[in-house]
Amino acid sequence: MRKKSCQKDWPTFPEAYKGLQVNCCKFTRCDNFGISPENALQGTQRVPFNENSTLNNTERQVSKHHPIYGTSGSGKYEAALVCKTCKKKKSEGEVIQSSYMLKSNKAVMEEYERLSRYLATDQPVCPNKDCPTYTVEFIEASIKKRGLTTSGSQRYQCKHCKKSFVVGEQTRKHRRPEINIRLFDLLVMHVPLRKIIRHLDISPKTLYDKIDFIHKQCLKFVAEREQQLIDGKLKVNSLYLATDRQVQITNWTKREDKRNTELYGIGTACLTSGYVIAFNFNFDERLSQNDVELIASEHGDNEKPKHHREMARIWLDEEFDDASAHKKKLPDKPPYTLQEEVAQKIEEELSAIDITSSEDFDKTTKLPAKGVLVHNEYTMMGHFLLLKKLTQRIEKTRFYLDQDTGMKTAYLSIFKDEIKAGKSDGFLVRAVKNLSVDEKRNALADTNKMILELTGRPRQSLTGKEFRDLVNKLIIPKINKLEVIKNSTERWLTYPIATMPEPEKLVAAVTDISRYEDKHQANLYRKASLHAIDRFFMSSRRGVNLLERPFTSATNKARTWNGYSAYNPAMLTKMADIYRVCYNYTEKNNKGETPAMRLGLAKGPVAPEKIIYFGKYD
């Protein structure tokens, strides 16, 4: 941190915002786990998260001589919280993470409010994209009622730009409404947008207007259904959830600048039903980079620590250029075993400036031409805050996370109260993904042979309960012999059987599950899988043309381009929302069931017209 910045009167730690504090020790076996800096100083219990809380900057600032926490500089304008207890254990030789990058609580809340906006679809927001109230930061106290329309609908007026508007269904008719359902089907059948235009004989403007309409209707539909989770109407005692990330790349828009924009999407799916509860990207279309840079300049963000900035959530030009210039050093040799993959992943993360961001930019990447890029760690924490809201009436949650330090840190930051209360547990999962189909079949054949030798019966003849009991029996002896992997703060269990989606995998608990008996621990390890969310990612790439993997050739110097990829990142995020609704409510398995049916949010497959015209005929 530069001296000029250090001389300012910044609080030692970012203050809680609306009752939210994400800065704390995140080692679950430490006595300081989950204790916020201000509560450790005051000796009081932490105020629980409440998005409507008025607690803002009134909490007492901590002193420089904190009883359990300290700080350390880790880069330009960056600082980390250091747990003194963990630091002492680390000095004694224990492999443990003792420091965590400080983050802005206000930025986390802003991102959560952006991601959860669809749950409050009736909230009036100025539709003028050139108005500052169009952004989530200025929604409150920006709109006033201004009479009724001739049809009796409430009219609103923006206090800033004076634009009048109506919330809800518009009386103006759509052009070509007869093609709406057909368009919805084509969008999720991997048909390119240009072919849709030609097939339906419509203009590009009509296509994009209808995609916007379908997107809004999908969000309204799913908000009404998922409100049942929030209200506790869905009788579910526990949820087993799989969380993973994917990277989406948009095409360049100018031949003179052939750099790509990378978006990071994080998704969580229910392992039992396959229902995708949330799928979010670190991109905000409601803001412009110029406006963000102007606000940052007015607040002097470039001279502040990153965790105290007004625009802490958004990538600024200067910091993106710095991050792009920092290229990670690749390992000397490729990994040969899954254990080596885990160790290499940790080594790559430790070489990054901020191991919680999970972002890897270089000179071939750039900020989006439209909209703004959000720091990925804030999107991940906002994602888990959204999950926390949706599962607040669920008695227990079990998270199975892809091996990613940023994702693990986000989960521990948001669910720390539930973890301390024994209502939530988390696991890391690392599975082999580069095997051919024949290699997967060979691994499965070896597992079937082992089962035959152990039981005297073929695998297919075992009932579900018999198979689960057998796997638990194989796991229990491994619980007290967990593997130590270089630089890993967790101990890993080698999964004893192979499946086609995950022929080989390692599992590690990030929360303390030693309080459970061996059979209970084995049951939690047995359920470890990322198959539910990985299946959704695979299905989305096959179903939505814009979400397809791009290709890289040897002639374009590692730059990536795909004729079917999006040029505007907003189209990519909208199609992801549309496909999530389609996947959850319309796509059936071989038993004729949709994920929503299996979770209990639908009684049968939902017809597309009930989604597209949701609210019109209620």
C-alpha cells in the first residue's frame, strides 16, 4: 500500500454494511472462525445478516491493536486481515491459511442486490438507461407516484430524469405475437440468432426486443415459484448442493483490438433434483465504464485501498491493466495424478495477487465495450448471499464446491453463522475431466468387478440402499487415513468407486465434520459430486448457441473467436437466465420429470406459453 494512502484516516477493517461483515477468520477449526473484527473488540455477538437492517456505519471502529486480528499489506492499495491464532499455528509448522484479503461489505451487498433483483420484479425502476436511477445503487427514494393511466394502472415518475412510466404489463401489443412460442423453442435448440431471423422472417430489432420480453417473463415466472422456497412453503429439510464455475468469452467488436472479454459464471444445482437454484455472471449491464470511472474519480478511489472504494465492486481501467500485466507462471511439468492436479491448482492460486478472485487475465483480455465487469469474488459472495436467502427456511445445507479457493472463501464468508450452528457443511471436490469415453468405461468396469468380488452379485442387481451401504462401508476405513497434499489446508479422501461423469475424484471437508459419527461422515463423503451443475453447464452449451465453447487456433496468437458467440455480454447473461428457467421447468428426464417437479416447485412440466405469458391470464 502506498504511503499516501496509508496516511489517510481509513478504518483498519471495512465496517459492516446493513448488518453484513465478510471479513473474519475463515479457518473453521480456529476459535476465531466467523468472529467479526468489531465484535471481537466489543465482546458482543455479531449482528446476523439482514438485508433490511439500518445498521450501516454506526458500529464502533476497531483500534490498531486488535485482540485477535491484524493486517498486512499484500500489494498496491491492498491489505489482508491476519488471524493471530492461525498465524501462530502456521509459525509452528501447521499448513494453514492465516490471512484473507479485505473486502468491501458494501460492494458485496450491492452485488447481492443486483443478483436478487429478479425476486422483486414489481419494484418500480426508471427504464431510462441514461438515468443514474437505472442502476441498483439509486433505486431507493428515486421514484414517486404520479396519477393513473386511462386504463387505471399506477403511473410513476423518476425524480431525476422526470420520465414517466408504468410498472407491469403494458397495453401496447407485440409485433408478430404468434411467433413468441416458436422463438422461445428456437432459442433453446442451439439455433444461431441469424438463422432465427431468417427462419421467422423478422428484423434484428424485433428479435432482440422479443428476447428482452421473454427474459423479463422468465424472471417473473421463476421469481413467483422460488418465492415458495423463501416463504418456507416447500417442505424440504435438507439440500445437497453442487457449485461450480464456467468461463464465457465474448467476441471482439473491432478488428483493431482483437482482445476478448471473459465472464465468469457461477452456478449451484441441487444434487437430488438437478434444479439449478442460481446461475450468475460477473457482468452488470446497467452501468457504463465511463460513469463508473467518473464516480470513482469523484470519490478519489484511485487513492484509496480497494476495500474502501466507492466502486469497489467494479473493475476500474487502471486496476484491470495492472491485473492483465500480471501473468501467472505455469508449472514446469503437467500433472499425472489427481493428487498432483490438486497441488498444482493450489500452487497456481498462491502465485496470484488475490487468491480469492479466481480470475486470470492477460494481454489478450479486455473490459467489455458495453456494461461493466464485476470483480469475480464479489459475484461469488453475492451468489452465496442469494443462496442464503433462498434456503433460509431449509434446516440444513451441504455444499459440494469445485476446488477453488475463491469459491471456498466466499462460501465460508457468507454461511459462517450456519456453519458455526451446525446447519451447513462444505466440501471441495476435484474430479478427473480429461478422460476419453473408453477410459471412463474401463474405470467403471473396474468398479463393477470390485463390487462383484465384494458382494458376489453384479452391480445392477443391488438395490439403491444396498449400493449406498456398500459405498459407505468402503469410505469408513478411509476417514481416519485422509491424504495430505502439498500446500493444502484440507485433507483429502479418494472416492472408492467410479462413475461415468466422475471416474476418479478426491473429496475434502472444509468444515469440521468430526462431530459426526463415522457412518454420518461417510454418508456426506458419498454424496460428494459436481455432476448436477456440470450436467447443466454441458446442457446449456448444447442448447444455447451463445453459450457454446469458442475455439482457439494456432494462427490467431491465442485469441479466441467464435462466429456464434455473443458480441454484447448482456445477451449472454439473458440467454443464461432464459435457459435456466427452461432447463428447470420444461426439460424432462426419461421418467417424464423436470428438475422443478423433483424439487417440488412444479406439479408437471410447464408449457412454454405459461412462462412467456406469465401474469397475463392470472
